[in-house]
Amino acid sequence: MLTGFADEISNHLEEQMDVLISEGISHLELRSVYGKNVMELTDGELTQLKSALTERGIRVSSIGSPIGKYPIQEPFAPEIEKIDHALHIAKKLDAPYIRVFSYYIPENEAPEIYRDEVLSRMKQLTDQAERAQIKLLLENESGVYGNNDERCLDILQHCDSACLKLAFDPGNFVMNDIMPMSEAYPLLSSYLEYVHIKDADRQAHIFVPAGEGDGEFQSFVKALMECGYSGFLSIEPHLHKAFPEHDGIERFKIAAQALKKLLQNEGLAWS
């Protein structure tokens, strides 16, 4: 199923929905709307949002929260409050997933120094999700503990929970000098439950449309087909550097059409 970070289209919900529908996309990954981060939305705004989405036949695939996208040295107590709030938002919007990160490591310091603290925090977040019966998605993000395949595996194995799975991001792996298919996928495929569609040019160090970079997208799509993957493919363009002359609507359409071309080439349908 196709979904996407619609806030890269526009700050305006109506424009977001118009573009999603024009591209045949029935879900969105909610990171921001109404000019606010999803975590800042009031209950009234969440009710208004749910009504507007339902009217247009669009559902929320995941809450694109910033939980864990903070320095590991910062206090953890506020994060527990945030995960509780994110779980509340997910329930209000009938979202099955919440995206999380694994904490920024200080520059020029070995991630292993902070391993125990990261694993402790991720386990506590996962425990909260288990109680709410909503799944967390760990994203392999640059600069955090889980920026590479081995440390993502470390987190997932330590937490060992059906409520913590992987949001596999090929473009982010490329940006961290990890080859998505030949290195990351064999190690992490058993935890993969969601995909962020970003590709990247390793040499230029910019994100590009799916299939146009070093993300091994053709073999990745084939692997997903062979394993019977039926989860979400979430379009996250990040194309402002590759296409600076285009606006958000145009960049999202470029990203969506690149993905659909890859799927068509493999004879895969989408919804």
C-alpha cells in the first residue's frame, strides 16, 4: 500500500489530500499539518483532521513522531510523556504505527559508549507501546545510534517485541555508507514491516527519486515481491536539493511516479 509524508507537499491539508488522491494514494504518514508538528495538535484539531481525512477516503498509516530524535544526553522523562501522547494520537486517528528514532550520539564519540542507555530507552518506549497495543517503527536515521544496519539489529534484538519493528529507509542507509540490499536487508529483513521510499546518490550525497541513486531499488522491490510484502511503502521525497526549482507538489509527484514506475516494471499493483 502506498502512503507518504504529505507535509512535503504543502502545509495545507486540502492540498495534501488533493495530491495524494491524484496519485492514487489512500494513506498518509502524519508528521505535520496546519503548520504544526503532529505532537502539537490539540484534541480538537485531531478530531477535525480525522473528519477531513475520512471525508476524502484517506487514512493515517503512521504517526511520524520525532520521539528519539534528540541528544542522548538529554533527560528521558519527557520522552515517556511524549510516547504516551503519541499513543493517544495514534488511537484518535486509528493509526497502527508510530515512527521513532534511537537518539543522537555526540559528534566524534563512539556510539557504543551510549549503547546501554539507548537500549534502556528503546525498551521502555517499546514497553509503553506494548501496553497500548500499537507498534513502534524504528527508523535508521543519520546521526542516531541506529544509523547503520548492525546497531538497528542490536536495538531490535534487545527489545525483542512484536511492538517494535523496522521502518527500512534505503536512502538513509546509502547516506551512511551502507548498501541497502547487499548489506542491510539480509541482516534486517525479518524485522522489516514498513518502508520509507527515499533513494540517495552516494557521491553527491543528496536524495534522489527511487531507482535513480545507489539504493539498489530494483533488487529491493524484487525482494519485497518475493517475500510477499504487503505493508506500506511511504514516499518521503526529500528532493529539495535534487530539484530546487520545483515546489513541494511537483517534488512529491516526481517521487511518487518514480516509485510507481519501479512497481510497474515488476508487475506489482498498489493501493
